[in-house]
Amino acid sequence: MATGNNISKQWKKITVLSIDGGGIRGIIPATILASLESKLQDLDGPDARIADYFDVIAGTSTGGLVTTMLTAPNKDKRPMFQAKDIKNFYLEHCPKIFPQKSRNNFISSITNFFGAVMGPKYDGKYLKGLTNELLGDLTIKETLADVIIPAFDIKLLQPVIFSTDDAKVDALRNARLADICISTSAAPTFFPAHSFTIKDDQRTRTFELIDGGVAANNPTLLAISHIQKEILMENPLFSDAKLTESKSMLVLSLGTGASKFEEKYNAATASKWGLINWVFDNGKTPLLDIFSDASSDLVDFHVTALFQSLHSKDYYLRIQDDALIGDASSVDVATKENLQRLADIGSELLKKTVSRVNLDNGRFKNIPGAPTNEAALANFAKLLSEERKHRHDTPSTES
């Protein structure tokens, strides 16, 4: 864990950041994180970075890329990127990761259809080259905060959860960050699956992976479960934590937007679909949309209920826009106009009132008397700053 983030004997709250999957829509949480980091810098100086304040940072797919950008060390052992740089990174590289051909003519529609049947929509070469160039041979145990990034092993048919803690105790879990980023982003039909092998002196393990979003598009619950597991395993960093007590965690969960109000599909149409239509229909990917939204919503339901039951709902902040429409709700329409629109949606989301998921219908509803998301982030930044100062000011009791 990063210097200064030592929980043992000093903690008041375990701090958690979680970032959903969502392709190009990663610009939305990137905008939110830029606002949060700016507020932390106002409190603690220009050198403050997101990784300095969170004990655990979890991200899936595009959220895994953002997580890595926030925590991968540069030559000075500081984060490679400031949060404010991530939006421009997406604006520059997304059009090359998701190259846009003519999308609106008949020939293109036919090509897209047969492409979806015959192979992935994108070859993934640019993303693979970019991550390898940026990250080189850095491994997950070197991150500046404990990170959690899921993928899914299609050979074993089970999730694979990469984490800094696991990598420190098991060399066969200490994957290159570049391999993890490529794997967690390998969304079926969009990018090819990714395979890599890790070796130590006597053992070998091969991973055959696709996008972590098929298992945990919203990794908030993964982060909480990871902390509970580390407590059970008596990880000294979490040795004093008692997560059954209220107010023991401070959790920020960032969505990448959803289209709850657009109502993309209906039963009358879907009842006539065959296998191909469920995978690819008129430029959309119904099964992927359903799996990712269902995964994200169920986690939010669970975590919301958990914090409410512990009478600590103010220590869980979920920021999500569920009213995306058209190209803004896609994961890969990487035109200059759409990418800028997503950045604007992130900025507009800061001005909206804090909302909470309605456990009956899954839609977000405004909380009466609640502040804006930007004001809530300002309060969150104060809590993070206070926690960090508390740890610095409290003498360590470790031997």
C-alpha cells in the first residue's frame, strides 16, 4: 500500500474507490475524478493525487484502465497520471482504439453485421500497443494503492480477480498491468480474448481472459468483499478493521452512465430474436447491455441496502447518470462529437443533485434536500483529507 496509507493501528475509515466498466463512457467518471482530485489539491496542496487517499481502488474494463492510470508509478514513484489528464487521454486515444468507419450507410451495416458474426469488431492492436508502451513490465504488486481489477477466464469459466494484495503473496497472481488492462477490456464481440502466462521458479499459470464486466461491471462489492477477506486472512494492513460496525468504510462508486429511460428493447421484438439478434441487433449488443446493466444495478442495490442497514448511508456515494440516450449510451461510438458530449455529461452530472437508486424500479431518484454531486464530492474530499491527516498524525504501534 502507498506510503502514508497504512491502516493498521491508525485507521478510522477504510477508503474505497470503485469505477464501473463502459468503454468510451469512462470519460464520465474521469471528469468526476478530476473534480475530486482538484478539491483534494485545494485542501492539501498541488501534489495531492487520488492514490494517496484510497486504500482500495477497484475498476472493471474501462474502469480498470482508469484505476491503472491513477495508481501505476512513474520513475519517481508517483502516479503516472493526474486525474485531470485522463479525459484528454480518452479524447486522444479512443478514436484509435475504436476506429470509426462509415457507420450509416448500407454497406457499412452489412459489414458490421458479418463482422459481429465472423470475429471481433476491433482488432485491439492499438489498445495493446498503447498499454504495453505506457506500462512496460510494471506489475500489479507495484501499484501505489491496493487495486482490484476483475477479468473472466473462459477456459475455467470463472472470474479472475487481480489484486495488489494477492500479488504480493503469490507470484503467479503478479501479472503485468498491461496484460491486466488488455484482459479486463476484452469485451466479447468488441475485442479479442487475451492470453498470457506467468512463471516463477517452479510454477506456471496461463490465463485465458475476457472482459471483467461479464462478472462484475460494478466492482464496488468486489472491493468490500476483498477487504473482508483480507481481515479474515489477518492482513496486518486491515488488522484492526471491524466492518460490521457502521461508518467503518468510506466508499465512492462511479458509474459510466446508463440508458434507463431510453428503453432500448421490448419483449414484442425480443420474442422473435434468434441467437444472432441477441448478440448483435441493429448495431447494438443486447446480451452485453443486459449483463452489464444487471451486474451494475444488483451491486448498487446490495451496497445501498448494506449501508442503510448499518445506518451509514452518508458514507456511500454513488454517482451515476441513468438518462443517456443515442450514441452517448454506446461503448464505442468514438467520434469527436460524441466523446466531447460524454465529457459534457460528466460536467453536467456534477451539477445534478445527489440521487440514490430506487430499490423498486432501479432508477435513480433525487434525495430531498440533498446537495449537488459536486458539493457531495467536496465533503467527501474533506473526509478523505481528514482520514489521511489522522493517519499521519497517529504514531504507528507496529513493531
